[in-house]
Amino acid sequence: MNIDLFEKYESNVRGYIRSFPTIFDRAENATIWDVDGKAYIDFFGGAGSLNYGHNHPVVNEALIAYIKRNGITNALDKATVAKHDFLLALQEIILRPRGLGYKVQFVGPTGTNGVETALKLARKKMQRTTVVSFTNAYHGHTLGALAVTGNEMYHDSYYGVPLNVSKMPFDNYFDHDMDSVDMLRQYFEDGSSGFDTPAAVIVESIQGEGGVNVASAEWLRKLSQLCGEKEIMLILDEIQVGNGRTGDFFSFERAGITPDIVTLSKSIGTGLPMSIVLMRDDVDVWSPGEHTGTFRGNSHAFVAGTAMLEHYWRTDTFSSEIRAKGKKVEARFRAIRERHPDYFSDVRGLGMIWGIESSVTDFCSLVSREAFERGLLMETAGSEGQVLKFLAPLVIREDEMDKGLDLLDAAADAAVAKAPTELGQEEGAE
Ligand SMILES: Cc1ncc(COP(=O)(O)O)c(C=O)c1O
């Protein structure tokens, strides 16, 4: 088995294989083994799609039982037992206890399908065309979702010009005290600002791909209040930081807000493809079959998702565990920053998403490479890859996490030692 095969037969668009150049084979919880039997601790977590880890025994058991009894695999959007049970579990375990009276729309299999749907729905509901999104936002790569995504690397004017989108500064985008919600209010209230009232504002409460930028609860509340006052749909993109990542099931719970529309994907299907849009009843202005597609709901993802909602979310225990583990990660990240203050400038995060930022160009990629060599998978985030991002499965065992954090320590130390030669840094930069 040779990794060169991928170069020969797979498109140049390949991404993560370049950061983690080996052939992976087996995985359990937060450990992955490659074909040579080398173990890697997974701090990457399928970019947020593996919150429940790899091959969770409860998921595997449920899937095997479902397949063995010839449970339906593909039903388009017909009613099935698997979908019935998932809808019921989501209502009973997640939505109702939180007072969230949402209906669920099943959309195409990946996150961007949810974003695309949410934008289309908001525009239809409000009968307006423009949408506001934020600096460093990441919402996916279909045309509508890409239009509200910040990073210019993903844009291509031949594919389509991002029309009808206004970009505003995210919370704390500027070093100085400028509040973009106040700015938006002024735009909306000034008839000659040239700013159309948008159909929707789309926001991540924590920008994962954008570099682990955490919006304050107060900023989110102000944004929600402004949208309510001006009758603008507030879309919370929970694709990366929902599903328990911050400790609460939804990352917006800490702000006590109720968005009009929520997009959820990644771990809702425990790593199997599933993407859903949650909407208030009055927002559900679709006519039957108006927004459709073949793969709207994957029965195996329903079975797996239901199993995890039942297993982890009936009590608060899981949330407490997530918060406790997150505190440990934060402490270790802060210690790394203190040890190498000339290389690391900031530590940010919440719950089990953490980022450590470097002000030295390409330094985080160097740490990621050193980590990979030592048996740790950890990716970079941010427009310049300037942030190392921790996104391990929420169910990671303490021993796996400690081992991964030790490997990260070693990788950071090695990268500091190599930076002068590998990055052309001045000797003794520290
Ligand atoms: C916040 C957010 N929205 C949307 C997406 C797009 O999801 P997908 O890659 O499944 O299309 C992502 C992917 O990372 C994301 O983090």
C-alpha cells in the first residue's frame, strides 16, 4: 500500500492528506492507527464531526443491529422508523428541555447544504435579498455559503461573485473598542447609509475555521436583540461548535438567545453524513418539495445520532465532563504560551474548542508537522493558519488527552528549536 497512489489518482484538491501524510486504517475513541500500526492521538476530531469519537461502541452496536435486521438504508424523505426515532429524540432530549420549539428540515448531506438552505429560507421568509455575515466567517463552499465565508483563498470570481452579502466585523475584530452591532444599528436606522435591511444575519458564536474567535455572550445578545427589533432572521451556524463542543448542546445557550434558524451538521450524525436546519414554525414557509434533493437524511446517521443523544444528553453529566476537560486543555495551552512567549501570542476558546495563536508566520504549521511525526493529529485554523486548533472528540479519555497534550508540548518545543533554520527566523528569537 502506497500513499503515492493518492497523488496519482486523486485530484489535486486533496487537503488534509497533505497535513497528515499516511494511510489511516483503524480508529477507536480518540486514537487512530495507520497501516503500519503507528498510533496517533486525534486532536483534529474530523473538524468537529467526531465529537463522540471513532467507532463509539454504542453507535457500532446500534448500527450493526439495524443493518442485521435489514433496516432501510435509503428512503429519500419518506417516513422511516429511523427518522421517527431521531426526530423524537431530538425533540424530547434536546429541544423541548431548552424551550426551543423548532421544526427540523433534513437537507443534503453536508454542512454547506444546511447553510445554503438557511439562506434561501430566510430570503423567502423575509422577501429580501441581502444577508450580513462576519469577517473570518466560515460557512462552506457551495455558492451561497461561500458568499458568506470570509477567507479569500476559497473564493474564485469565475465560480460566482458573492452578491447580496455585506461583511461586518466580528466581535473583537478590531483591537480598539468598536462594536459592530452598534455599527449595524446605525446603518439600519440611517435612511441614507446605503445599507439595505437584510433578510438575515448569519453568525458562528465561535468561529472555528476562522481561528477560534469567541464572540462574547453580550455581543451575541445585542446582535439577537437588534435582529429581533428590525425583523431580521438570525441564523446561528452551529455546524462546528454545536453538538456539545462548548459544554452546552448548542453554543448559543450561554447567551440565552433563541435564533430564528439554526444549522447543525458534523457530529449530529456522529461522523456519518447528516445536515439539518432548525426553524421556528412561523419561519417554515416552504411549500411541499420546494427545496429537495436525493440524500436528505441518512438512515444510518439517524440511528447513530439517536443512540448518542440517548446516551449522553439525558442528564447534565456530559456537559460537566466537557467543561472539566476543557479547563485542563486551557491550562496546558496557557503553559505552552508562557514557555514560548515570542512564538505564541494568544490562547482562546471555550469548552472543548481551544486555539493557540502564533505571531510567527508558518510557525503553527511547523508545530503541526512536529506533532504528526510524534503521533498527534492537530490542524491549524485562521486565514494564515496562524492558530493551532484543539478539537478532539468530546469523549476523549483522560489518558489519551494527557498523552496528546504531552506530545503537543514536545512538538512545540521542537518547533521552537527548529524555527530559526526551518522558518528563516533569527537565532535566539526568544
Ligand atoms: C461553521 C461551519 N459552517 C459550515 C461548514 C461547512 O460544512 P461542510 O464542510 O460539511 O460543508 C463548516 C465546516 O467546517 C463550518 O465549520
